[in-house]
Amino acid sequence: MKKTTAPAISLTYLHTVSGGDKTFEKMVLLGAIDDIQLQIEELGKAWHNKDADNIRRIAHSLNSVVAIAGLTELEMNCKKLDQLFADEKFHIEGSAYLNKIVYSWMATRPALEEMIAQIY
């Protein structure tokens, strides 16, 4: 059985924005975890309802949050989903990006939480 590894986390952007304020960084990352989880759940509901407008809106919003949290793989897939639904039509082939977002988050969340606990 192949072991799944968490995608890389790069906090370079957050460090730049925070100016080295570890308390601020921790607050942002903890908030991001909750926000990402909620938005991914909402994205799943929008997908189930084939709601192209909400899929795009959520993917766009999620893209910003995952970028701040340094989750580059998630960011890339959110951008692709956002772009795919730019025409406001439902595209079944977007399920590949949705699945990558969900599974990437499942693999990354524990690593991000551990990083927060160890660093902050």
C-alpha cells in the first residue's frame, strides 16, 4: 500500500505579510483551517446541485484562503476550477479538480495543524 504524503506547504507569503508576527500568523492559519473546511463543504454542496455560479464563486474565494495558508497544490486546483466555470455553465469534467481539492485538503490539513502546533 502506497503511503500518501501531504502536499508541500509554503508560508513564505504569510511571513512576508505578517512581518514576522508569529501571533498574527497563528491566528491567520487557524482561521484559514476553519474557512477552508467550510468552503470545501460548500463547494461539495454546490457541485451536488450543479450550481455553476456558486462553484465558481467558492473556488475563487477558496483560492485566496489557500494561497495565504501556503497550500500551492490546492491553490492551483482552485484556480483551474474557477477558470473552468467562468462561462457560468456546469462542466462535469471539473469533478477531477474538485476531487483533487478535497483529497489534497484531507492530506494537507493534518500537516498544517501539526505545523501550527510545532512552530507557534
